[in-house]
Amino acid sequence: MIFILIISSLVFIDYARTADSNNSFQTPPKYKWAGCENLGKCKLDGFAKPTLLILSFDGFAKEYLGRKIVKSLELIAECGARADTVYPSFPSKTFPNHYTMVTGLYPESHGITDNNVFDPKISPDLLAMRKSEAEKYYEGEPIWSAYKRLTGRPAHCLFWVGCYFNHTGYKPDISPDYNQELPLQERINTLISWLKLPEKERPGLITAYLHQPDAAGHKQKDIDQALEDVNRYIDALMENLYDEGLLECINIAIVSDHGMQVLNKTIEVEDYVDMKGLVLSKGVVARIHLNGTDRTIDEVADEIRCKVDGIKVNTVKDIPVRKHYSKSTRVGDLIIEGKPGTTFYKSASDGGDHGNDYYNENMHTVMFARGPSFRKNVKAPPFQNVQYMNLWLDLLGLKGAVKNNGTIGFFDSILKNPPIRENNWSSMEECPTFGSADVLPCSERQINYLKKLSTHLNSCQSIRSLPLYSTDHCFQKNCDNVLIVHKKEDSRRAVIETLSRTSSSKKSSSSDGNFSYINTKYSSECPAFKGSQTFFTAGFDEISKLASAQYEFPERFLNNILLPLSIKTEEYLNRFGTIFVISGLAADSDLDGISDSKVSVPPTHFYRIIITCKGSWLSKNPPLCKTYEEMKVLAFVFPILDGKSTMDCMSSDEVLLDYTSTIEDVERIAGIQFQIGALSHQQNVYLRRNITTSLW
């Protein structure tokens, strides 16, 4: 049997903020449990497989580590693992992120889209998720449910979000009502008593929550004192585990849900928007639901959009895909964000709050782990908290048992004996051929240029191995350019290009903006386009002028996105000398972040992936640097919009940064898989889930 104890750092901001004096340890920490000499040497019977304890400290910002107060965490890391950075899911609120950590689902998928949620199908009111009637809002399967369902073993919970509900039919065996005033020593005694139960009664999984240092962070007072309390709490817990002989018999994961941002500006949405027929959820992120108004979403948005400096007013159609905040109606019709320090809720100017985009480094948080299953003194690369679920499943011996938004194998590098995983790779098919390669112009062009291009097309070296795979797509080779087309012959297509600084210099002498062609190896007719077409390729020479690499983009898209992106791409080309670029069109009409299954749907999104090397290239097709550490990757996903959007109020660099994404986001929305065969499974996972927080 497998036992897992998960500890998360989480504070329910809806509860009282005043800490009970009984919750402060007066005894200085002793750290008698520190040291790695007995690591993994469990001497107790009945722990053939380690128990998992997950402990969360609400609102433990990564920044707090720099204060050098919580020494216990550093001692845990010496004998175990830590994260470089943990990014919360959007919005960085307590209830959504605690539930994300135990389901592996983004808030849009598990239903808890904020601390307060409006769903008129369930209630006519905006409902606080801490209330007992909130059970119908919880979706997805949490880790305790999966563990009980698949093993039949007990699971216990101490105050974790969602564990007091039973929407799956597998509620924790013990889950007391939330009591913030429960003294810290009693909490420790409770955890120890659960771990000392007879083997058949002992929970294999424990999830526990503590409200500090979040409570202190909201008031921006006594934060250091709260951190000292956290340190004493961890030390006391570890000492009790040590004294009982349990420390080397269990896996402990200490996590948190978000960081903390000092507030310096309050904006009242009601000062700009007529609230008649609307439901407003306030906070660092404000959300507006249309509920009985004749106004359209755009009409309401125009009442505040571009009216206040630094305010972004998104709809579900234009909110960045990386935020995964469009799939559910519970996110609202308008999502309003300000710059860090701004709140849309009356609050003391010297207070703190959270909810911001995870791009705000003050929202970043922590993870520490120790136990028989973890390697010693290792660090996980930055990750978003949807990744936790697969770690819990691996530690509990339930590998891949529950589908989620994380990536299987992300944490293999910090585990002693991770499951064996191989690259799951197949080659994409070449599109049907109809003859030899030649150039068929789709616009007027002098014959000598056509002969030159045709000769080049028949003599050049093509990409040997594609980093993309899809059973729904096929490829057409055109030297260093590869056209990826959908087998259903709709608008979903992409172009792979290997660009060098020399090819960029050709645009002024040999490129004609009106020229386009097809390769007669794959087709005998030029596509029948209507309206003005624009190339979405990154290259400038004639081999990039594939007729199918064009689309009739709205003028706003060209000005706000494609032109700035082209300039930025050329800037990167000039800086690095060589770049590998994938650009394409995707269709996601239902805004769930996944490629539509319908045929002949118009594209809704445009994406681009840029790969380069900080040092030497080992191969340019497929892209491979001399060492994995030298690889740089940057991905974007943009909505193709015709009307007004919050991008109208942003600078070009602000737009480009806001619409960056992971490669996995591109995979999902484009219906393709990305993998470089020469890299290990772990390296491919890191590359695909790399989160960019700044432009190059």
C-alpha cells in the first residue's frame, strides 16, 4: 500500500485575520531532526511504502525565503527537493489554487474560478466557496477521491479546500470543519495521531492547510512574526515526526497557493460602469457577469476599456490562452485587471492582496519536499501548480490514473525511482504527391525568377526530421520550409522555417510582396482566395512565399499583432543569427483551449514558436543545440479578432508578452504534438512546459 502526506501553504482570506495567541509557539526551534544520515531508513513496521503528507501554508510568497527566517524549509531542501519557482494558476486566489493543486486542473476546468463564484444555474447570488452550499460548484476529481476509489485505503484531510464536500462519492474519511482558532500544537498532534494509527486504519494520504502567512500578508503587518510562527510550526512537526520514528517513513510535500502584493491603488468599477443588470465580483481581478441587461459585452466593456491607464478589460474571446480562463461561464463576461498594486475592492492602501497574473513575481510561491521517494538536494525547474497532481499520483503508485492539465513525468528529475518513460513518437505523413517538384506562380512573376526558384526547390536539402506529429495533418517539403496542412483541407495549417541572418537580407533584392507560389509536387491549382491576403510566415525570401501560408487577417490583427511580431522576430534573427520558427493557424471556436473537431471551421487563433541556441547549433533541422541548456524557446498564441479589444490600449511589447504561451498550449489549440527526438523525455517535457515571463 502507498501512503502520501501532502502539506500545502494556504490561507483562506475569507476567514478572520486575527491570529489567536495560542497559535504562536514560544519555544525557539531546535532542528533536532535536521540531517540526512538516516534519510529513507524507516524502522517502523507497516510502512513498506511511504505515507504522503501534503501541507499547505497559505500565501507563502517566494520572496519570503529571502528574509532567511524559515530555516526549516532550507533544512528540508538539503535532504530533499525544492522548486526554483512555482507559478499559481490564474487568478492567484486561495480557493482556485488549492483545488488546482489537488486536481491538476485549471480553475476554468474544476469550477472554482475565484473565491466567490457566480453561476445562475446553481444560485442567483455570487456565492463564497467556503460556504456549505458550494458543493455543486466543485468539479473534477481531487487526489483523495482518486486514492480512495483506486486503492480502497483511508485518506484524511485537515482544512484543505474542497475536502469537506463529496461530489465524487469519495470524501476523506476524516475531514473536520474549518477552525482557524485550533492551536498549532493541536494541529500537529492531530497529524501525528493519524500517522500512528494501526496500518489498516492509517490514512495513506493526508492533506493539511494552515492560514499563515497569508493572514499577516493581507495586513502587511507582523509578516516576519508570522514567518517565525511558520518556522516553529514546521520545526515542531518535524521534531514530533522524528521522535515518533515517522520522519523517514513518509513523504512530505510543503506547498503554497500564491504570493502577496502590496496594494497602492483602488479603482471602483462602479465609477465607470453602469451596474444595472450586471453582477460584479470584486478583488485584484474584477469580473463582470451580464445578468438581465440588454447591453452587449462590448457595450459594457467600452464603458471602462481604455478609460483608465494600465487596466486590461478582457472578454473570454481575447483573454490570453495561457491563463486558461475562458472555458467556463463562471469566469464572467469581462475580466478586469490592473497593474500590480491595483485592486478593484475598497481596501487599506497599506494592505496586501493577491489574484494577479502569475507574471507578477510577487505572486510566485514555493515547494519543498522530503522523504524516501525524493532525491537528495535537488531542484525542480519553474512550474505551474497544475503539475502537482501527477506527482501525487506517482508517489501513491497511481501513475497517470486521472487525466489532468499537468504533464506526466515533469517531476521525474527529483524522484529516486521515477517510472520508466520513453518518448512517444511517430512520424508525420507526407501529403499525397502528384508529380515532380516545380514552381507554379499564383501571381505575375518574371520567368527568370521562376526558373531560379524551381532550381532551388529541386536541389536544396529539406528538413530531415520534423519536431511535430499529428495524425490529422500531413507535411509538404519546400527546402528549409515545410508546410503542415490539415487532412480535412480546412484553414488549419502551419509553416516550419529555418531562418538565417543571410536569408533575411534577401528581402529587399529578391522578394515581391505580391508573389506567391505552390509546389506542383503536392498540388496543381493555386488556392482560390477572396480578399486581401497576408503571409503569416516569418521569412522574407521567395521560398517562404507559399500560397497556402496566407490568410485574410483583420486590419486590427495586422496592426496590433502580426506587424509587431514580425518586427520582433526579425530582431531575434539579427541577434541570434539563426532561428527555427513554426507559425500557424488554429481553430478553437468553443474557447476550451483545444483544437476543434469540426471540419472547415475558420481559424480563431494564430500561433508562433521560436527556437534558437544561446551557443552552438548541433542541428538546424530539426533544431538542436550543442547542449540542452543552450536551447531558448518562445511561444505565442493570439486571438484573431476584428473588433475592439484591450490590445488597443497596450503597447506592442505589452501585447506580445501578454500573449506568450507554452509550447503545450500551442499543441492543444493546434492539434499537434511537439517533440525533438534527440532530447530525453524529461527534456522535451521541460521544453514544452517552459513558461516565459519576459520577452528576450
